[in-house]
Amino acid sequence: MASEVPHYLTEEDLVYVPGLHSRWVRLANGAKAHYVTSGETGPAVILLHGGIEGSSGTAGWRFMAPFLGANGFRVYCPDQPGFGWSDNSKPEYIEHGPKAQVDFLKMFADALCVDKFHLSGNSFGCTNSCNFLISHPERVLSVAFIAGGLGDIVDPSLRLAPKEGKFTPNPDYVMPQFDGTDESMRVLMEGIIYEKKAIWPELVQMRVRAALRHREARARAGMPPFTLFTQQDANIRQIFTTKDRLPRLTTPMIYLYGMDDVLSPVENGFNQEDAVPNIQFFYPQQCGHQGQTDQPEMFNQVFLEFFRDGKVSWETAQWAGVSRRRPINPNLVETPAGGFPAPDPSLYVAPSRAPVGA
């Protein structure tokens, strides 16, 4: 794992990662956008981070971006509005709503002259990726989703809380409130990262400083300390409805959802899989909500093959836990000699957990 490489905070309060470069660009609305990038040639890839406080392009993609950059892609990981080093000099730049996030991504790609690109997002970034795809499908070459919502394709009443998941390793997890301390940030991160050795002290410090920067800006603007998807206007919401739209898209799409997700139990992935027959799902083991951090070698290989070849090899698909809940899609996964194994939904029905201490 890349955590074995010495790391420290740079003069920009970013964790130093070899092969990952800090950059800035001016957007059409006047905001300065910060991003990290890797790779000099090849197809473009844009990676969108998650949405707990302190998130950023560096925090979310420090393992994957350098790998893809070293393997033939130009990778861009922006700090989305309200996170990382994103511009918070004006209240409108801090907006978390879905339209603001989609508009940001379009302005960001336009500013870099990236007309078409592969796209991925984790959690909050997964939802933003989905919303961008629905809004601008002509810009997206393919999409790899990680552990997030796909709009309104699933009835909200079916969503499971952490304590309701049968596969979660920590049913008692309750997301804490960030109180400005390193310790509260570390506990917050434990809800999204299964592999605890990936929670570096420097990473915690970077996230704390980023979170505090944006809390201070929101306080100056008279805004709440932290909210997600604040846009409630019904006319705006209908723009991003995915029901009956996402299943009709022909864009190649895969989705990785960790079996050990604490923040959002994997059953929430099962429910989404049932609603989108055109997306190939994977359920990797020993993997939580931020799978690209828990299983970097696995996720890196899946993304490399998918973005490069348009499908995942059978060997890698097995490693990544290709879904057996329904027939495997031969357009997105390499067909093995002898054909795919038959679906086996029983693999995803876990017995109720034994009481703690039993």
C-alpha cells in the first residue's frame, strides 16, 4: 500500500504524495478551483471525492490518481465546492447543492479544455457523478461509481441505517459531529475507511485544517457549519431525477460497493443494483465506504482495465467480487472460458449478527 511511502504536509497543507501535483485554475464564474493531477498524456479521467468534512481530491484519491497517471491517463481530482482548497471567498462558491456541484464540474472541465472524460466519484462524489452524467451524457466516456446514491432510482423508505446492515462490522456506529479536533476527525474517518492503517496522522491534520477553513468561511457568510445537498427547490430537484432515465443510458457503467461498509450498509448497494440493469456491480470484501483507500491495488486494477479496455478482466472481476446476484454483463466483464457462473443470490443473504460479545 502507498501508505509505506514517507508522507508529510506541504506548504499548502496537503499530504505529500509522489506523482500527485497541486494545481489551480480560474473558472468561468470567477472562482479559483484547486485540484491535484497526475499523468501527462492519454485519455482524461476526473475523480470526485466524498462528502464528510475535510474531504478533498487529495484525501479521496491519493492512491488511485498516481497509479492511473503512471499507466497512460491524465487524471484530475478537483476539490469540489465547500471542500479542500476550493474557493470560499464568496457565499455562492460554498454552495453544496446538486446544481452547484454539476455546474462546478462543467466549468472545471471547460477551463481545462477537457471535452470528454472518464468519470468516477465516491459517496457524495458518486451522486455528483451520476447527476453530471444525467445532465451531460455527451461529455462522459464511462463511469465507475463507488458507494454512493444514484438519485431517486430507489424508494427512500428502503434505505438502511448503519445498525440495520447484516454485513457491517460495526452496527453500533454513529457518525460523530466534527468538533474541530484531530480525534473527532479520526473517529469520523473510521466510518468510511475500513483499513485503519490508511488513516495517517498527516491525513487527519490535512482534513482538520480544510474543514476549519470552510467552517470559518461559512460562519462569515452566516451559513450553518456544514450541510450537504442544501438545494431544496422542487424545480431544481426534477433536473436530476434518475428514475427511468439512468437505466436507459448506454454509457458504460460499473459500481463498486464494499461488503463491509459501515456508513451505508451494502444492502443499499443491493437495492440500487436491482434498479439499474445496465450497471455492473461489484462487492469487494474487506472494503468499506471508501474502497479506493481500503483496497487500492484492487480498485486501481479495476479502474485501469475498465477505463482502458471498456471491460474488466475475469481474473480482476473475481478479485473485486463481481456480483452474482444477477447475470454478469458480458459487455462490461470479460467472459471466461466455459462462460460465467450462474447467478447465486444466496451469497448475499447473511444470517443475523450474533450479539456483541457472544
